[in-house]
Amino acid sequence: MLPDHDPTRVLTADFEWTLNSPPEALWRYVSNTDRFNQAAGIPPVTYEMTVDEQGRSHKFGQFRMAGMTMRWEEHPFEWVEGHRFSVLREFPAGPFVWFLSRVELVARVEGGTLLKHHVTIEPRGIAGRMIVKRHH
């Protein structure tokens, strides 16, 4: 479920790659978000777990880059081992309001895998829009 938002402000991107390896061989690489972050040039992420007054757990992540700290609350909401995962990150400040990433590995009849990556993001202000457009 997405946070409340104005659909006209949301940007989406879909990426697909055809790979020779089967999904089982790719899952450990695709599901390792530290590897993805490293490939994207993002420094290591640190996580903190807290429990609120109602006993609900909250997971917060952050990294520091270019003199700026990016901090978010992470809401992993889907994990189908070997096939698909999705995560929602909400940012209290910075260039993004929230970010949704969904990765799926689809076995191809002729062999190999179709890797799909869907990104939905609500940028905060012009800086966020510029970052998204630059990496789109």
C-alpha cells in the first residue's frame, strides 16, 4: 500500500533485462540490496530497529553521501523467496517523499530469466525531480 500522495507528482520507471542464468542462480545477487547500493555508488547503509508505544517494530535506514544524510523508514512488504520482493521507503526529509522498488525474476520458457525492476517515487521539490530525471 502506497502512502497518501498526489498521483500527478509520482514518477515511475520500468527496467527489464534478459539473462541467461535461471532465477535460482540469480536470487542471491538480486535480493542483496547492499550489492545493488554498492553498484549504484551508494555508501553502506546502517539500520536501526525501534519499537513504538503500541509495540510495533519500525526499521530505519540511513547513509551519508555528499555531505547529506539520507534517512528513511523502511516498510518491506513483500518477499517471495526466489521470485519477487518489494520495499517501500518513506523519507521525512531530503529529495524524496517516498520510494517503492519491486524486483521480480521470471523464468523464461526457452531458458534463462527475465529480470523486471519497477520503481515508483515521489520526489520532494525540484531537487528530487532533478535527481530522478538524471538517473531515469
